Amino acid sequence: MFLLPGAIKKCFQNVINHLRNHCSIGSASNGTGVVGHASGDNGRGVYGEADDPFGVNYGVYGKTLSPDGYAGYFEGGKNYFQGNVGIGTNAPMRNLHVSDVMRLQPRASAPDSPAEGDIYMNSSTHKLMVYDGTTWQACW
């Protein structure tokens, strides 16, 4: 396809207008700072990498000033974290390190297809239950 110089300019102007109206890198007054979209079966909508091997750096960093806001919000699929994950701590010492109280939503029955080490809070007996690989055991 051959585009005349005027057509090229109009094409670029359309792209610039779209970006200006729908996303921004740095700041945005329309509510969206960065937008990413991937439609391939192995795509990444937004990707961040901090490649300096020294110091504390962040591949992706989110922050909100609203007490009702989310610094990170993910829907659908699975979430994968490599290394230790901290909730309420920035120095986790285990795969999952929770600083302060943790709440399990009680449920009336044991989950399907348990594996050794699974836990749940039983809403009928009010007991914390642990699967030992063979049967569910009450913790007290």
C-alpha cells in the first residue's frame, strides 16, 4: 500500500490523537496513565523490568493515595509470584509472610480434592482444619 505524504501525516495525527485521548506515560487527567493490550496467546499487556542487578529496584510499582484505592488490581486467570511474598512486610522470610492477623473466610464443608497441607476454617464446627494427606484434622 502506498501512502502519500499528506495521508502519512493524517495517519500519524490520528495515532497521536488516540494516544493523547486514551493514555499517557507520565501523567494523565483522564484516569489512565499507561495502557497495554496484547491479543496473542502468549502476550503481555504491560511488562516492566528493572535490569540493574544491585540495589532495591522495581519492575512494576503501583501506589495510590486513596484509602479505598488499589495500588495493584488484577482480575481473572492466575497470579504468579516468584520468590518470597510479603503482606504487610517488605522483608518476607518465607514463600508467604503475613505480618499481623490473617483471616480465612469460613466455609461449611471441606474443599474438593485436598492435598496435604491444605487448611480451611470450618463454619459449622468453628475449627481450623488441616489436611494431613489422608484426612482433615482439627487444629484443637
